[in-house]
Amino acid sequence: MSDSFKSTLAFTIMALLLFAVGIFQSWSLSLTILNLCLISAIMSLGVNIQWGYAGLINIGIMGFAALGGLAAVIVSQSPVVEAWQVGGFGMIVSFFIIVFGVLIIIVIRKKIHTIMLKRFFIFLVIILMMILLNKFYHPAVSAIESVNPAKTGFLGGLGMPIIISWFIGGLLAAGVAWVIGKVTLSLRSDYLAIATLGISEIIIAILKHEDWLARGVKNVTGLPRPVPYEVNLQNTEWFINLVEKINIKSLDRIIDLSEKKDLLRSLVIESSSIFVKLCYSGLIVIVLLIILYLSNRALNSPWGRMMRAIRDNEEAANAMGKNVVKHHLRVFILGSAVVGIAGAMLTTLNGQFTPGSYQPLRFTFLIWIMVIVGGSGNNLGAVLGGFFIWFLWIEAEPISIFFMNLLTSGLSESSFLKSHLTESAPHLRLFIMGFVLLLTLRFRPKGLLPEKVRRV
């Protein structure tokens, strides 16, 4: 069985599963799952770039996804004029204090070669930065967060179309990845994993507690959309005519005019939700295809072969004059940027930014399972893993309830065992995820679509 046939078969099965959800549950749910699968596939591609190409263990995925979500807020929200008036100057001064402080530290590290003297001056710069920030930053934060905290209490954003945040989210995640990579990529793989996890928790903690940035745990809701709103479609003549034309046979069977109007109204409401989800699907598919195309080009290029050579044997690559840390930094930035893009897309799809929802289970454990099950080192495998694992994550609960009801069908309704098993069924989701991972590691350790090894 050829690799192309395996890929086609796998994605055909996924399409049939989504089609089955549409038939037996609802098309709106099927499209919702599809959109989340597409975004998960993009995140999985980002991790595959880091792990599959270079062997880098990044456990800080949720931090970069949150930065993408922050970009959606900063780009799309209108600026809060009152907040800028009372605290804008202090925040700008604080920003330049940090930038100049970092630049001075970089100069000290390059120009001063005596270790003790270098440490002394760096310590002195940090102390001066803290004193100046205490003078400008804290008063500005207090002033900003006191401006109508029930509705705003933050600086707001740029008031631009939210779709621009998908690009900005990637840039923001890439910039933070550069800083993190400079500090951590010289560490051994296990220490790198711990460091990235800790840094991502720091990012989430900042987003939760710095209300001036994006309202913290108060959340930012009602983000603008790059697609039409359902309520607008429901009152648009061309859309109503389109729905009527599609459902003409069903409407012609009804003689009563009022019943026909009610049915048409119901169909328009249902169709508006499906249309909006299809618009999102189209946008996300375009981004996924672009990233997939560029990822495949990079993987099959001389750069991609070099990265895999470094992954397989760092010592040999070092001996051949390759700067391993430098190349690791580049691939770490690229993978993080892709995760940041996916994070911005997810926040756009949800229509709100909730820092408390960035849990390690959702953005770390699941994404890593996607890469492992799909096939690390294979971009199509990462995409397949994103589809399959997220579909299973959503559908695990109804599947568990169905099989538990089937298993206990012979027991009486008053049976304690039956009630206990049916109530526990929704919690089998984590068991199913672990079971799928164990089966994959046992029988398909290289994933459903393994990495293609080309012999020269």
C-alpha cells in the first residue's frame, strides 16, 4: 500500500466521520468540529516543525497559543481613549525603560569580558530598571485599570480588522520565541521541556493578572468577526432567497401560507449558522494549505535535510561545522509562530479571549498526542492527527454514553451499578485519549502516517 493511498484513505475516513456527525447529530455541530479540527491541525503542524524536524521538546504550546489570542484583542479592539489619557504616557515610558535596559545589558555582555564586573553592571542595570518602573509603571497600571473596570479597564487595541491578528499573532509568538530560545535552547532536551513549560505558565499568569493588557480573568468578549453575523444574514434578502431556492421542494409541500413562512424562517435561522461556519472553514482551510505547502517545501529542501541530520545526530552535525543552537533557534521560532497563528484563529472563532481557558490539557497534552498519533516528521501525519484526536476528544463523551447505555441495557433502572456507570461515562474521555496513545505507541510507534525516509 503506497503512502499516497494511505493518506487518501485516512482523510477519506475522517471526512466520512464528519459526514456521519452531520447526519446523525447536526450539520452545525459537524462544521464546528471541522473548524476546531482545522485549527488543531495548524497547531499540530507548528509542534511538528519543532519536534519532527529538529527534535525540540516544547511543552509551552499554550503560552504561544495565548499570545496569538492576545494579538486578536490588541488588533481588533478599539482603543480606550480615557485609559490612554490617564496612563498611556506611563506605559510608553515603561516600555522604553525595558527596551533600553535590555539593550544596555546586551552591550555589557558583549563589551565587558571580566565575569564579576559583567555581573555587577548587569545587576546595577536591573536595579535601576526596577526603580524607574516602580515610578512610572505601577501608577499607570492603577490609573488604566480604574477606568470603567466593568466594561474596559484596559488600553484597548488598534481597531483594525481581526483577520490581521492572525499574521500579528504569528509575529508576536515568534518574537517571544526568539527571547525564550536565546535563554533555553542551549539546555538539554529534558531541561528545555521544563523551561518551556515554566515560561508558558509565566505568560498565562501575566495575561490573567495584568488587567490593563487584556482585562485579565474578566475576559474580552464580543470580538469582531471576519465573517458575517447570523442575525444580519437572517434579514438579508439574497440569503433568504438562496435558502428558499435550496429548500423549494420541502416548502412546496406545505399549503398553509403561515406554516410555510414559519418553516422558511426556521430554515433561514439554521442555514445562517451553517453559512457562517462554512465561511470560517474556507478562511482556515486557506491558511492551513499555505502553511502545509510551505512546511513541505521546507522539509524537502536542503535546509530540511540538514535539520533532520541535526535531529538524528547533533554531535556529527557539530563536527561538520553546523551551528546547532542557531538552527534550533530558527526552527523553534518558526514552530512557535505557527502555533501563534492558530491561537489567534481560535480566539477569532470563539469571539472572546479568556486567559483562564488556556489549560495544559487542551494546548499541550492534546497537541502532542496529535503529533505522535499522526506521525511526527510527516506534515500530513500531523494534520491527520489534528483531525482525528480533536474529533475523538469532542465525540468521546457521546460515544462513551452510548456504549455504556448499551452495556447496561440488561440492568434495571434502579440498579446502583447502572446509574454509576452511566454517570461516569462522560469522564471516560481522558481514558480514551490515553488508550489511543498507548495503542499507537504499541502498534504504530511512528504514527498513522510515518515520516518518509528518502534514501539517496
